[in-house]
Amino acid sequence: MDIFLNGEIQPVEENCTIAALIKKLDLENKRLAVEVNLEIVPRSQFEQQVLFAGDRVEIVQAIGGGNGF
């Protein structure tokens, strides 16, 4: 089935969870935020939250940097 991931079509397995998607994308152990259909999903729900065809998923990764100010 297909979902929209950060605006792009992304094929995923049926009954794919957010945790499985994160693993597929090699983003495990990264600092990130996930939104599904305009709702933020807490990390504690990644294993339980099943994705459905047509879901709109946004994954934003926190990246450190700056000049220390």
C-alpha cells in the first residue's frame, strides 16, 4: 500500500507501524518527531500506531548545530 511520506509517495507493507517505517528508513535511535494526518504521534505510540493507505506522514529529524548561542 502507499502512504505519503514528507509529501512523496512511499510504499509500505500492510499493517505497517510507525516503528516499522522508522526502521525501514534507518532512523532508529534518532531524535525525531512524527505527525500522521496532522496529528503529532508520541514516541510511546510508535509501536502501536498502524498506518493506512493514503495516510500523510511527516517525519522531522532534530539536527544539532549552531554556534552555541
